[in-house]
Amino acid sequence: MTDDLHPLDRMPASFQEARIILTAVELGVFDAIGRASLTAPAIATAVHADPRALRRLLDALVGIDILTKRSDAYRIAPAARGRLLRGSPDSMLDMYQHHAHLWDTWSALTGVIRTGRASPRPPRSREDQEAFSRAMADIGRRAARDTVRVLDLRGVHRLIDLGGAPGIYAIAFARKHPILSVTVFDVAEAGPITRRTVRDAGLADRIRFRAGDLTRIPTIGKDYDLVFLSNLIHSFQADDVRALLPKAARALRPGGRIAIKDFWLEEDRAGPRYSTLFSINMLVASAGDCYTRGEIQPWLRDAGFRDFRWTPVAETSHIVTGRLA
């Protein structure tokens, strides 16, 4: 029997596979299995789940090639181990947990589109902030390596990383440039995990954390050579971005530079695919947005920057750099 489903017929049901994986992450299934091979009853005991229901979930994970099954024992599939083993350099478990937290937020999309307003979100607890920082660390490791590879830091001795918790970019910059001093600026709740990450990297003498709310604090420092913002401005509405850029300019020495890495939209805002989807994510999560070159460059020019250069980073991002006139 041939599968003659149209690709569009598959898309509305694609949430099913995502929900199966996210439920397994929330239950701790992959942490329970680790590098072992375990039966369904053993896993059910470890994650405090109903054995019959869990077996069905495990078999579905086999069906979508996340687990393998042999003699009633389950193991993480070789192709998935790097992402699903905690402690792996490529682990994405905390990022997948973040996606699980977004599930309810995305479920409110219809109402958000009707009203134009994101659902109210309670303030993050310290535990939630740490979980979010760990998720950003998951996704940031590879992006930081790519960013360090393409971003020219010649002549940069003092760098401030705005919204830089948990310090993954700061660590990457400091390791490649031994004379560099870095300040990570983020909300106070992000401080403990940033300091811990920096301390574990052995760079506490060159990377410091400073707490503050970028939308409220009048100044963010002075005499920096570079202000760096990675995946930050999409969290803000346009007016907040325009208000932030002059603060960045005032933090720089004469001739200093700004570097903004983000998911940019094409001028008609209908591509690329990843950015259009991420724009929706910001709509439901924070009323933020993704922006175009035609939007960000005039805002940067108004803040005093010139000599813009766009550099691709990996598959989904570009860095725009500018120099203070």
C-alpha cells in the first residue's frame, strides 16, 4: 500500500511527534535511560509513570526513530544520543524542556491573533530563570563557536554582552582572545547560573556579571570597545529596540562598534522560513518580533552608527555590525 498523503496533509498532525518527544523530556525518560538499555517497567519505575501508558509512549518513540527496541528493552538511538544524553557536548535536553514550556503559550495563538495581545505571563521564578538560561546554553554552544569564528575582534579589549546569560558567548570570546575583558549584562535572576558557568570555565577573573533591566536602566556602562547582542532584540517591540540602541552607543568609546546577531526577516517579512516561525514565537511569548535590514539599519543610524556589514552565522542568523561615527 502506497502512502499518497499530500505534504500539507501531514503538517497539521506534525504536533503529534513533537508532543511525544516533549512528554518524554518532561517525564525524564531520556535521563532515566542514559546510555543503558532498559525495559518499560524499569523506566516506568524511574520516572513514576503508569507502566502500560509509558510502554505505548516508548513504542511511539521507537516508531519515530528516537529509541531502539530489542528483546523488550529500549535504548536511545545512536543518531539521537548526542542531543538526548545529559552532559553530552551537543545535549539539547534543556532546550527541549524550554520547548515544552512553550507548548501552552503556543496553544493560545488563535486568541493572540484575534486580539493582538500576548497572554499575560507570571514573573519567572529563580528556578524558571535558571532553566531558561540552561536552555539558552544548549542552543548557544554551537552558535557561539560559529560567532567567534566570523566576528572580527581585532582591537577589542573591553566587550559588554547584553542579555548574555548564561555566559556562553562571553566564554567563547574570552577563550579565543586572551586579552579580552567581558561584562555579561542581564537580569538579576540570571546572575547565579552565569557566575557558575563562568567559574566552571575558569574565567571568573576576566568575565564579570552586571544585573539590570535594559528597558529601564538609563546607562549600561562606558568606554567599551564592542557592544554585543545575540538573539536579544527579537524579545523587544520596535520602540524598545529604538530606545536601546542609543544606550548601546553611549556605552562605547569613540569609534567603538556594535554587533547584533539575530534571526532577520526579508524585506517583505515572508521569509526565511525559520524567521517567520520565530516571529510567531515572539508574538505569543513576549510581543517581540523579528526585524528586517530595512528596519534595523535606520535605527542604528539614528543612534550614531555607520559602516554596516552583514555576516552570515550558521544557517539561520546574520550578524550586523556598525561603527560609532
